[in-house]
Amino acid sequence: MSDLSKLARKAKKEKVKGHEINIMPLGLSDGDLIEKLGKKDITTIEAIKLNEELIKKSVPGSTDEEIKEMSIEYMIDLQEAIMRANNLDEEKIKEKTKVLEQIKKEQDAKST
């Protein structure tokens, strides 16, 4: 094995609303997902699907059922934790948080 093995991704513990979650940083093989994260103009449906894909890649062992049943109230904090685990800058975190806040508002409006 080469010295590159020292640079392999390792899960990082992050807090999400008081719950400690192991988050796996994205790797070079996740280029398509990283590219999608950089998109600025994204529909609500695209954002939800992107978040599902991001969670599946970032939270080892998470199932489709767990992801579908996760409360929207945790989405913003979870995505921020994923961004921190990937050492993405604060501006990117703020951009993605705005999109998630809009989704939460839309979901709240539908439920009332």
C-alpha cells in the first residue's frame, strides 16, 4: 500500500440537534454528487433528492426507510454537519442552508 492510504476518508463524529452521528466525507468517486451540490438554481424536488443521495453517501448504514422517515426539522442541521465533515466553506453551508429553509417553509405550508 502506498502513502495515499494515509489520506483515505474516515468517518467523523458530528452533532445534529444533540445526537452524535458518524459522517463519512465524500471522496473523489463522488464527483457527480459534489457537482450537484455546487448548483445554485435547484428545484425543491431536486434538492430533496440531492439530500437523500447526500445522506446515503455520508451516513454509513442509513437505509432508504430511515431517510424517508427523517423529520425535516433535522435536515438543515444534518446538511450543515455533512458540510463540516467535508470541510466545505461557510459560504457554501449558508447557500445550502437557505435552500433547505425554503423547503422546510414549503413543507410547513403544505401541512397547514
